[in-house]
Amino acid sequence: MLFRQLEYLVALSRERHFARAAQACYVSQPALSEALRKLEEELDVPLVRRGRKYEGLTPEGERIVVWAQRILADRDALKDEVDALRGGLAGRIRIGSVPTASGAVAHLTGPFCAAHPLVTVEVSADMQSVDILRQVRNFELDAGVTYLREDLADRPERFHTVPLYQERYVLLLSAADALARRTTATWAQASQLPLCLLSRAMQGRRVLDELFAEAGTEASPRLETDSVAALFAHVRTGQWASIVPHAWLHVFGVPHGMRAVPLVEPAASVPVGLVIAAREPGSVMARALTDIARTTDVATALERIPGDSGR
């Protein structure tokens, strides 16, 4: 019964709505509310601020949610460990990825599924870096693929990381553009084009803004999106140019009528890697994926810029 009560509390904290939390837990709203009341009685602290509608958790409730997430994660990790000892790894692994790195995830999930045929994989591929780290920390994700920035290096007690590859950038534009005939283009030149870029809230966009600033300029895109695929689609119309991670050329290639020109001044790169929670014994799923990441040469597969077949 305790596990069920903790699941309800975590769901309420996540959904911030009684009816949605009940739906997520496949129970009626009265059943969820009653279970939470009993948990409050057992712990002898108020957990939920109650009014005409959900008003949030109490300070005690916020603290208990952290423990609940940890307890439920340990329960699931124990089950996975027992299953692995008994007959091989089975169950479900949850992976989050920033949009710019989602193409790299396939280089991990392929060998992972081959090594563990009883495991199913759930990939959320359009996440912000901050949400990936939060959900890994809160046990909502087993692992994430994101930028290995300085803030991660400063928090080894929270996260373990495995570098995968260096993300570099290309200017994606119409073959009719004058810059398309060059072997390289500068960030300053790119800033003068009608750009479509990722949204400012996304880590990938913040990386680009830093590189524009390093070049002594800034981008003023007229169109922003949270989808790398949408960037390709807009450039294909011939009206726009964009800056995309070179790794995405391994997914889409260089579409007909378009060119991908490496960017220089600066010719920069940003490390991308696998992130898991730093806890022992931790998730057996996360450990298994980490083993795959350490033995899979993602860098060789992705750091080469594919030839432009449209030339």
C-alpha cells in the first residue's frame, strides 16, 4: 500500500492536478485523494494544500516527494536487478535527448537492444537540457543525451557522464546562395542571412548565441522553432538559411538543392554525452546503457561531415 501511496504523491507533484494524477495512475480521483489522506495520517504531516482545487504541496510534501521518487526508483532498480540475475535484463528504459543530439541516440539504442532483447526503449527526443537533468535527478529518466557543459563538470556528486562526440556546426542554405559555393563560411557572414534557428529557451540555441558573440556579432532570426527537422524544412523552401549540428547530416543527408558549409571563425565544437544519476547501486538499465556508450564509437560515426551528394 505504501508504494501505491507514494506513486500517487509523485504523480500529483508531476501533474499538479488531482484528476490528471488519478488518470495517470489509472484510479479514480476519490481513491487517489483518500490514499493521500491516509499517507498524511501515517506520516503525521500535511502533504497537500487543499482548497477548491489543487494548490500545491506543503513544504513537508515537497520534501516527502523527493524521498518518494528515490524509494520508487530503488524499488524499480531492485526489480530490474532481480530480473537481470534471473533471466537477463528486461523491462523499459527511458532516455531523454536534446533535439540536436537525438540522431546520436540511435547509435546507442541499436547495440543496446541487440545486447538486451527483452528491454523496450522509450526515447523523448525534443527535451531541453535543464529538463533532462532534472528528470534524471528525479528518477523520471534513466539516462539523457545532452551537452556536457561546465555546470555538469561541477556536479560529479549528482551525475556521471560518458562523452560521445563533439558537436560541430554547418551553415545550411540554398544551393543558389553565393555562400553555397564556398568551402567554409564565417559566423559573421551567417549572421547576415535570413536565418531560422532553434528557440532561445533551448540549450542548442544558447550555444549558437555564444558562438555568434565570440565572432563579434549576433543572430537575429526571423523564425524560431524547437525542431531541427523544421529547420531543414524551412531551408528547403529556398527562403531561409539555418545553422544545424553536423551530426544531423547523417540523418537527413544534404537534401537536393541545399548545401551544408562548415562554419569557421570560430571553428568551434561542443561536447555531447550520456548523463546518468550518480547513485549506488543505481539503475541497472542506466548501467547497461553506460556500458554500451563506453564501447560504442559514436564519435567516428558522427564527427565526419558527410559528403554533399547534391554537388
